[in-house]
Amino acid sequence: MFAKTIGLIAAPHTPMDASGDVRLDRIDDQIDLLVSNGLAGAFVCGTTGEGPSLTTSERMAVAQRWAAAAPEGFRVIVHVGHQSLRDSRDLAAHAAGCGAFAIGSMPPTFFRALGTDDLADYLAHVAAAAPNLPFYYYHIPSMTGADVPMRDLLAATALRAPSLAGMKFTHQDIADFAACLALDDGRYDCLFGIDEMLLSAVAIGARGAVGTTYNFAAPLYGRLIDAFERGDIQTARACQQQSADMVAIGKRYGPFTAVSKAMMRILGLD
């Protein structure tokens, strides 16, 4: 067993040079920034980290650098989802070997699992490649097209994958998220994945979250959570609105992954 996540986990960008080559040397600076802002960990090589666009060897190198450079107690969750199940399993085994805290996986997006049981079977194969690491399902139907009720998927996957820890829930269906939080007396570590809706998740019991804007705006969300816990709902709402405005303005200029990279460059990280 492991302690559930309390706090914010960044979804970091993968640093690259102008030619698109990965800059492993910049990862240490990313970690320093996240630690200084009180982040609980990093979800590496996911959507923000452009994991699906990297080669398997690049993803392994990125995961290894994060795991090696992260301080004790900083949770490095490595996304291992891939179109190839064999590559996904190789990434999972590699993450275990290099000392990652956990692995996570979205499903394939081309030949898709068509239902809850098929998807649970697939996830069990991935999780089995790193049986001693906590396993998180990465629910992001806007990118994968896989949109089954997450409460049902957690229950089905738990029967097949003993290492199932929870999920990264990147979807607006707050009722489904609430059902996941309540399942099996709150057994699962359910990490909310929409930054501009964080207050809604915190209000129904979320303790952990994963997001892009936590890379550069973590203090804002820290104030949001602190205000909510003090019962200062007006301040919490104001912080959430500032978050929503920030994301909306950013999206005017293009895909948010690219826009958020520009924001990181302002902080001296690219």
C-alpha cells in the first residue's frame, strides 16, 4: 500500500531544442522550480510532455532523468501509454527499473478497446509489466476517444490488476469523478486533471490533482486550496476564475501545450 497523493502534481513539458532534440539537462531546472513551489510530483511524458510524439528511447531517457534527479518524496509518475502494447510494457518495466514512483497509461487511440472489459484487460497487461509500482489509468477521452464510466472501469481493472492505484481524471464529468472517489470506501487515488475546474473537484473531496498550469502557476492554486479549507469560498472562487481566464486567454493563441511552453520560457525554462 502507499499513501494517497495530497497536493498538486505538475504535468511537465519535455524540454527540446530548436531541432526537436530532447534537452535532458533542462529537467533538473524543471524539478528545482516545481520543488520550490511545493509541488508533490510530476506526471512525465503525458499529453503536456508530448509523450505520444516521442520515440520510445526518448521517453525512457526522459523518465530516467526525472527519476534520478527528483528528491526523495517527490512522486515521479511515468506515462507509458503507447500504440504498441509491447512498447508500453517495455516503458513500464523501464520505469520500474529506474526508480519511478508509479506508472500511468492512456489506452491506444487507433485500434481502441471498445468497452469496459476490453479496456480493463488491456490495462492489466500494461500494469503487469511493473507489478510493484502503483498503476494509474489516464482518462482523457478528448484525446483518446475512450469514454466509458470510470467507476465501472476502476472496478473492472481492480479484478485484473492488483497494482491499480487510481486514475488521472481529465474530463468534465464531475459526477463520474465523485463516484470514483467514493468507490470501495474511497480506496482509489483519484487525481483530477482539469486545472480550471479544480475547485469543483476539491469541493467533492479530491486531495490530489495533475495539471499543466501547475508548472508555472502553482501558487495560485495553493491559495485556492487554502481558501477553500479555511471556508473562504469567495477567495477560492476568485482564484479559480483567474485560472479559467488564464487558460482561456492562452487558448486564443493556439494549442495550450504550445502556449504553456511559451509561459515556461518567460520563467527561463524551455
